[in-house]
Amino acid sequence: MDAAIITTYRCNARCRMCKTWQFPTTPTEEFEPELLQKLPDGLGRVNITGGEPLIRQDLPEIVDILAPKAKRLEISTNGYFTDRLVAIARRHPDLTIRISIEGLAETNDGVRGIRDGFERAIRSFHALRDVGVEDLGFAVTIQDDNAHDLLNLYEFVSAEGAEFAQAVPHNSYYFHTNENEIRDVAAVQSAIRGLMEAFLRSRKPKEWFRAYLNRGLVDYVGGAERRFACTAATDIFFLDPFGEVYPCNGWDLSMGNLHDSSFDQIWTGERAEAVRAQVAGCERRCWMTGTAVPAMKHHLPSVAWWVARNKVRVALGKPVDLGD
């Protein structure tokens, strides 16, 4: 089971595709680190996110508690607070860290609304690498405003020897907006397909499968149905700053509050079963890493076949085939 821990809705960024910064939590509203002791041991991938999680002064305590519970502990950050990141990384060099950048310097700073944000992000990346963090990378939310930068950004990230994750804008309670939309669908889909072909030409198997993940983004942007059933509330849960346990970051459907109950009581309770039934009938079509990757793992043979077939196509100079 994977988890996403939304530590705060406070954020120093002003991203165009996310309005969380307009609805910040206060430190007194946010859960105390000790609450996380109630989460089960043996979790898979646990993503510490926000808002901007480094705004929390007690983030080191949160990491200390979650690290023994997770096979893979990740921090998603905009990379602005370099010194705080480095201090945590010195204590936990086996962390996964993904730094959000929305293009090269001018594009990134415009989309994220942070002056010198790109420079700060790259500074943090190099500082983290210097202290021995190996699982380092960048993440981008592909949209109208940065699609033109996508391949150049991939080349930059590859030259740095970093991982590269992708998403597209979604609407949900988590992002505090229902106004996101792709205006030029064809241009954004074309940019994503170009990235898919670059991934399939890579020598890294992980990037081959990331091409498939991006296939789902092409579908989502184009209004197509999600290819695999969502397993939110089964393979993953989200914990918000107030202690509410949600199936995902798409639906405002709480299964219970960790302040009031044990995790097992929440996870096996009637409210959780009712939420799972709603997830089974969900028509939102979301394709985000947290719920897409577990679904891909459940269908690994068909995913691997698509990857193998399209690697051959790309090697022969043919375009990626989005079909099954």
C-alpha cells in the first residue's frame, strides 16, 4: 500500500495550475508529527507533499517517523529551501526527492510564480547530489504554457543524470480549483508524444515504462477513458493536513480522521467500503502517478507488450502507436 502525506496547504509558489496557496492551512490546524505513528508499518512508496512541505519547520520529525514505515520515502518540493532540504538529506540520504520545475528558467518562473525559482531548484539539486542523495529528479506539470519547453527540459534533465516525472493539470479539492483546462489539446498531446518517443529511445528501462505513463496523459488531455480501473482507497491513500484519510487527491471523500480512530479502524470501516464503491464507479478519468502506477503494476504484461512494440516502432522511425 502506498501513501501520500499532504503536510500543509501553505506554499511559497503561486502556480497557475494550483490554487492551494490561496487557501493555506495554519500551523495550528496541521497535524502534529506524532499522529503519523498511527500509520501502519510496511508501507510502499510514501510521498511527502503539500503545498510546499519544506515550509513546515517540523518536517525533519515527520521524515524521522515515516522513514522506518516506508520502503521508499519521497519528498515533492519546489526546491526553494535548499538548506532545509540538505539538512534532512544528511540525516536520510536514501530519500527520494523530486523537485518541481515547469520548464527552463523563464518558463518555470512564470508558471510557478517564484522569482529565481529555476535557479533555486537547480541549486538544491546540486546540493543534494553533493551530500549523497542518489534518487534525485525533477517533475513537470505539462500544460499550454510549457509544452514548447518539454523536450529541451528533458535534454537538460538527462544531462544532469536525473529522473524526470510528468503530470498534467487536474481539477480537485487538493488543487483548490475546477478551472484547469488545456486550451491547445493538439499541441500538448504532440509535445507529450515527442517525449514518449525520447523515452523509448532511452537506454533506461524505467524511461520506457514512463512512456506508457505519458500515454495515459495523452488520453486524459484528449478526453479518452482511463485504460485501467483506479485502485485508490485500495492501493493508496492520502492523508491531509487535518488528519483526514482520503482515497486520492481527486475526490473530497473522507474515510475517517486519524485523530479520532486508528488507521485500521478507518481502513476496514464502513465509510472506507462506501468510498471504495464510489471509486469503482468514478468517472473522473484522472491519470496521476499516485494512482496510475499501481494500476499499471496490476496490468504489467500488457504494459510491457506495449512498451516492447513501441520501442521497435521508434527504432524503425515510426511514430508511437497509442493503441493496445
